Amino acid sequence: MKLTQLQIEVIAHKVLEHWKKQNLITFKVDEKKVFIKMIDVIKKDLQKEQDLEHEVHRMLDQLERTNPGEFERYKMYPILKKKIAKDKKVIL
């Protein structure tokens, strides 16, 4: 999933505000540091998914080369993506 910097910041802000309203969080450091760390974690998670998608596309390209005419890419993509995500412990 592709998100802009602004969208990531909005998500982090809403989560942080929800946690504060529900008294689920107590800050031991400055709130801005927590916010920046949340943004960093979200970006890293999105990058993992993007890397996974690139790997799946490379695998599909290889399968198409080895099985020309017998291969339905659109059917294999979600199956392969779920399997690799599970193996690499990436949450989709």
C-alpha cells in the first residue's frame, strides 16, 4: 500500500490521540519523539510490504519464463504473496 508522508502522519497522530484519550499511554520521553518513532515504524512496515511485492513480481516473472502459456499471473499473485508474507512474517 502506498501512503504519502501526510497520510502516515495523520494515521500516527490519530493513533496517538486515541491512546491518550483512553489513557493507554504514559510518556517517558517527549511526545514528539514518540510521534516521530511511530512514523518511522509505519514507514518501515510499508517498506517491508513493498519489498515483498517486488519479490513476488520477480518470482512471477521467473515462473512465466519457465512455464509459458500455462501460467495465469493474476491468479498466482495473491496466493504467492500470502505464502511469502507468512514465511517472512510480514503482516498484510
